[in-house]
Amino acid sequence: MSNTNLITNPHASRPSSQSDDEDDVNVSQPSGSDMKSKIDEKSKEKPTSSKLPEGSVKCSEKSNYSIAKESNESMLNDLQDVTWSWKFLRDVPSHMSPACQDVSTISRTASCSRNESVSSRYSDDTDSSMPADFMNVLRIVKKSDVYSFIKECLKAVHVNENYAELISEVFVHDDCRNKYTTALIYSDMYVQHTIGKICEPNAEPEIVREFGSTAFVNGSKGLGPVVGKFCMELAIQKAKLLGVGIVVANNSNFIGDPSWYSKLAISEGMLGFTFSNSPPQLCPTRSKDVALGANRFCVAAPGESESLLFSMSNLGLSLGQLLLCLHNREVINLPENCAIDSAGHVIKDPEKAFHTRLMLPLGGVEQTGGYKGYGLSLMVDTLCGILGDSSYGPHIKRTDGEFCGISKNLAQCFIAIDPSCFSGGFEGRMSQLINIMKSLTPVDESEPVLVPDDKEKANDSLVQERDELVYNHININAAYLLSKTFHLQHIISFSKNFPESLCNL
């Protein structure tokens, strides 16, 4: 017997020393219905303790701890183990270099830093075939299986069928288009936020104020994709009547990839703009304090043969990309001007950047145009947080895995424009411009000039052809612990190893 490896043998038997009361889940059960009945049964019992998971951030008002509700107490106890998978992204001990450690060691260390019982609870024989290199423990999973798994996890915490399907679709859509797959981590986050009452699983958006082509919506602490779809569809309706529709929502949550919503406008022959603010992780130019979020946005425009879809974050390097750099032994230094240390000096060491979490805006430092990315992030927060009277800038609460009953109160802005209200022939000119860009003389003949969304479409086509998605160690562990909590078949049981031939997906 050796140290635990959470992703190699999910069905391995427990050590004989493990107590019976720890065996509260069964991975092989096929659905989340048992978990729902378990919640209802335990809601009648008086909770044994209102103690929060170790490491949780205290709120200034204890009355806001909706996690103390009896109906959710047992779920919170189970989810203490799930929490570490997201917390791991921040709590890896500073003395450890994950790029030089065996994955099983990282798993045990991160797990034990959250809850000592986790390491013994899931101990099993380590798979001797498991390579130490993080990049070699990536897994390929069927897209349809990921969709079903996310849906069942959400339904297990009482998210209704339609909402669960919508969120699964949005999260999987993002993973189909990008190399930095995060759907399973975000699903873990939404499960925790639902149980902790940071978001209301079945809340419906409400129109608060409406004037002609504009509307102001209260997201009612609802699930982000639900709020986002409602708002963009409302903006499209207004654009059909008046040429333009602008809808701003507050009291919302994470919406996923903004391109999903902008594509709704394209399908109606309209331009679509989606903006969302987010928790702070960006240091404004000349500052060494984090004050703004990545604040993603998307601009979409319909064309005859090909449409424009430009989606971006205002960070030079996202935390997801930083995590991959941290665990890839081949990455010694980060790209230039992506992160700084506590003294404000640019750093290239992935481990130091990961622990300081002081990310530079798109463009880097002032001398290389970082103030432009800083300005774009301010623009997004102006259209969202300021216009929507929600949390903004450094006032947005960080709730990564913390059971704190305060909504992040994110805001989003959705704009739809009917091009036919202006000069005709918009779609033709849009396609012509795209074709001109692609016909430019490339610097390297082997690398033709691209337009935004070309790489994403190529990745999506490959995924659709193979019905396969690639997930890293953190995502697989998140799925494993969710499956243990909700009596679901673990996603790793129908995945396969990541072949070296696909390393450049």
C-alpha cells in the first residue's frame, strides 16, 4: 500500500482501518436521485455542528451564513471534501514545486491541508503505471458523458431539469472551443455555491425597469447562464422592434464563456455584445494591488460565408493557463509581462506567480501597453458593475470554494444590434473583411493569417468529430469527489489516457 492517488482507482476498496461511518457514498450508483432523498431525510435531523469547513472566510455578518440551514448541513459535511479540489488552486504549500512532484503526492498534500480525513478516506493502491508528469495524466472523456455528469450533479442539489441542461450546455460549449478545459471545476463551484446559498438554483430573472430599447434586470441571485440567456433573448427582441436592445443585469453569477450568448444574436442575423465583470485578479497599471477582474467580453457579427466572433479576457495570462504552466515540466518561464511579485517587479517563475496571484493586464507593464488591457477591464466594469449597480472592482467578493452566504453580485451587459436598420449589405462586407485578413501574406508560410475564433472553431470541430474532451488532473479530481458525494458513476471510469499525439490540441 502506498499514498493515495485520487484519479487512478476510483473503485478501489477502502482500507480495513476506515470506519463504517466514512462510507457514506457509493461511486457505482448511476444517478443523483439517492442524493436528493438523502438531503430531504437529513433535513429532518438536527445538525450536529454549525462549524464551517476549515479555511473558510468569515463574513462580517454571521446572519448571512445560510449554510447553517438544517436542510443543507449534511450536504456541507460531504462537500468539505469536494471543496479542496477548487481550494487546491490557491493552497498548495509554498515549499512544494508541483512541477517536480508526483501527482499522488500533490493530491495527498492538498487534500490533507483541507481535511486530514480525506487522505485516509480515499486511500488505495497507487497505480504503478501512473506517470509523475502532470501533462501525461490528462484524460480524454466523451463529451456526451461530461454533459450528463454535470447535469446529474446539478440536479442532485435541486437545480431543475431545464436549468441543469442549460448550464451543462454552456460549460461544455466553452470546453469544446478552448484547450483550457474547466467545465468540471466550474460545476464543482456551482454545486458549492448552490449548497452555500451564494446562488439560488431555481431563481428566475426579473425585469426591474424597462424603457424602449433598454431593460434593467434583477438576476435574483440566480445561476449565471439562466440570467444571461434571459437577458440576451430580451435584447434580441428589443432589437427586432427598435433596431437595438441593451439589457443590464445585476445580482447575477458566473455566466461562463460570453461567446455562447453573443452567438444567440448571430443566429438572428444581429450583432451581439456580451460583457461580464468578475472577482478581482488584475493589477491596474502602476499598481501592485489586485483591483479588477478578468472581465471577459465577446463581440459577434454575422457574415454571409463566415461570421466574426471575438471573445477575450483582459488578463495577459489567465489563472487556468498559469496552472498548466505550473504543472508542465517543459515550461520553465512564463511569457513576458504576465505577473508581478509583491514588490511590483515582473516575475517569470510559474510557481512564484501562482502564489502571488498578482496578474498583469493584457499588454503587460505600462511600457508595453498594459494600460490598454487595464482600460478595457475598466470599460467592462463600467458597463456591468457601475451601470448595473452591482459589486464592482475590488468590492466583488471572492468565493472560490468558500461557504460564505453572500452572493458575488456580478453584473452583465448584453447588446443586440440589427444591422438592417443601417446600410444594407452588412453580412457581405463582413465576410469580405474576414477574407481580406486571411489572404494577407503570412510571415511564415506554414502559419497562415487567422481571424479571431479560427483556433476555437478548429478545436470545436475536432471535439465534435471525436466526441472527446481533454481534462487535467484538477478537473478529474473535482469530478471524482463530486461523484463520491452524489452517488454517481465517476467520469474517470469511462475515460482513457491522453495520447502524446494529441498534446497540441
